[in-house]
Amino acid sequence: MKNGQCPKCGNNFYDFSDHCMTCGWKPMDKQKIITISVVSIFLISLFVLTTTDVFTTREEIEKREVAKKEKEAAQKKENADNNMLYMARQAVLARMKDPGSSEFSDVYRAASGAVCGRVNAKNSFGAYTGFVRFVSGGTQSATFLESDPAAAKNFNEVWDRMCKVALP
């Protein structure tokens, strides 16, 4: 009455014995197998229930949705600010004699919506002129440099009005 082969040593295993006569291997008790299976199913179910929204209240779901919308709005604002900073830089570069030599410093978006900062670039003789302030609305026609003769008269007033408070 062979029951099969011993998985440990490969010798024949007989059903009248509760273990392999060669190596001593014992088959697992059926009750133990059932217990391990039930405990495993319980633990898997518990894991699934705790990692899903089955027990989440409506308030918690609404809070998550509000937080998600706030995060999306902040991302849109950041993208708009970055776009405005890029456009302002391009407008300032278009006003330079040697745009490739331009160095920007202290660039920020003011509460007025304007982009303010300082720029240093080479002049017609190839020498750096030193940092000058600029105010930009994002286009070349709405960009003012402190060194521009036309803007020099009113530049301090424009700077004070447009650039005093930075956005948080």
C-alpha cells in the first residue's frame, strides 16, 4: 500500500506509517493545513480592507478631493509664474546688445504681477556694464531697464510701484 514518494529523500512512503522510514519526514496534518489556509485568507482580507477606501468616511473623501484640487490650483499657479518668468527673461534678453552674455540676479514675480530683477550684460565694447534693475510685463514693449535713457527719468517710480512686494 504505497502512498507515494517522500518529497525529501525520494523513497517510497507507505500509508500505514506516519513518517518516512528512511529520512524521518512527516506529512503535515490536514487540520494544520486548514488552519494555515484560514489564517492566510484572514490576513490577506485584512490587508485589502485596510488599504482601500471601504472604511473611509465621506468627510475624509471630501477632504482628499479638496486637497487634490488645492494642489492642482497651486501647480497651475506655479506653471503660470514660471511661464511669466520665462517670458520676462526673453523680453529682457531681446533688449540686450549681447544677449548671450546676460547674467540675471534676484529675479522674482512681484505682487503686481510684474517680473523684477537685475541683469548684467556686455555693452557694444564687449565689457560688462554692471547689474541694472529691470521691470517686465512679459513682453519687450512692457520691459523697462534702469539703464535705458527713456526710462531713467521715471524708473524709480515704476520700480517702487511694481516691484516692492514679492509674491509668496
